[in-house]
Amino acid sequence: MMIVGVIGAGTMGSGIAEAAAQAGKVVLVDIDQGRAEEGWQAIEKRLNRQVERERIDVARKDEILGRITATGDLTDLKVANIVIEAALEDLEVKKELFASLGKICSAECILGTNTSALSITAIAAHVPGSERVVGIHFFNPATIMKLVEIVRTPFTSQECLEKVKSFIESLGKTPILAEESPGFVVNRLLIPMINEAVLLLAEGVASAEDIDTAMRLGANHPMGPLALADLVGLDICLAIMETLHKELGEDKYRPAPFLRKMVRAGRLGRKTKIGFFDYS
């Protein structure tokens, strides 16, 4: 059975771990054992809700949980066939982490990053055998969203891409292939739309409720852009806009000042119980 390593036991990491457990054993790693176990418990809580809603039975829940091991020791990934990093969205942190993975993991292990917008090429440059480094970008919630972006660097081998594609399909998800570019495909389109919605709100063109209603009913979006920003996390939206602005150098990617204010105020969306909408 395939062994999948997942680094980062937060919302994205635990979601990826839960999804990956459909196809193999999972080693869920965070900076310490306590945080890793919190991620495991979050998975258990989600699975319990599925049992209550009769979407899965207790036996299936126990099977999935039994495949996931929580650990605070990065060296436990030495047995992994594929590792997916979902840690802090900081390029220097990721460079250091992947340099360590290059020493810990086998030469055949695929090293993937779930970064939303950072340069995967810059990460791969720090790894021996950079042809095995690839972007594997899941969307939140990872257990539900069907799309995964596979992002190729100039180093990534065709063999690596084919293996990742097969892995993603084994999870019941649909992969698309993208060349590395800031924001890849989805966030290059989506986050500027969210940013424009924030500008509309700040300019007083319409209320948050009406902006979201307009896009749900006028463009047939399942969720309005401001509610979606709250789901993604306003800090994440800001970080992606800053990356797009820096890398592409065009003013149309300049983050909305009000988005910066919201982040500075700690109003990050659902994870802080308040963003453009109140979730308390």
C-alpha cells in the first residue's frame, strides 16, 4: 500500500491527509506531536459527522483513521512514497523544509508542495533530485473539492507528473496540469476577483450581502466572493495578491487597502469567527 506523507496538520494538511487515506497509509507530521494529534482529532471529528449523517459507517471511519499516523518527527517520512507539504506559506520555510526532505526521503519519493502561489522552482532548486519536486495544489475543503492542480517546474520529470496524476485520480479527484506561474490557474483568476469585490465594498458600491448575492444569482457562483474569501482566509487571499503583484508587476494585482486592514485587525474569516461576515 502507498505511504503518503503530509506535512502540516492544520485545516489543509488534515484535509489532505483524510483524502489521501482513501488510497493508502498516511503519516501526518507537524512541528510537534501535540499539533499533529490535533490534526488527527480534527479528522476524527469530521468523520464522526459523516457517520451521524449516514454518509459512511463506523467501520469505514475506523478504517480511515487507522491508516493515519500522527507524528512530530520529520524523519518518520523516510518510508513515504510521496510527500505533500501543507505548512506555513513562507518561501524560506519551504526551502529549508524541502532541503531536509531531500536528505530524509528516498531518492524515489515524490516531493509535492500545496503552496497556493509561491515559486515551486525556487523550492525545487534546494532539493537533490529536483526532477521529483512538483506542485500538488488541493483546494479547501480538500476532502470535498474535486480539483487538484499539478504544477510543473522546469525540472519536473514526465515520470513524476504521471505518478502524481495517477495518485490524484486514485483519490477520486480530477487533476489539471499547469506550468509554474504566479497563482497557477485557479488563484490567478479567483483571487483578483475577490480583491475586486473588496474594492467594491470599500468604495460603498454595495453591501457585502448584495455583492455576494449579485455573483451567486447573476453569475451562478455557488458562493459569493466575500464569503469565499472568509472561507479561504483573508490572510491567505492577501498573501496571494501580494505574490501576484510582486511577480507580475502590474497594478491590477495591487491588494485592496481594505483587505490589508482586515488582516491587520485579525479579522481573517471563518477561522477567527469574523471576516466580511460574522460566524460567531
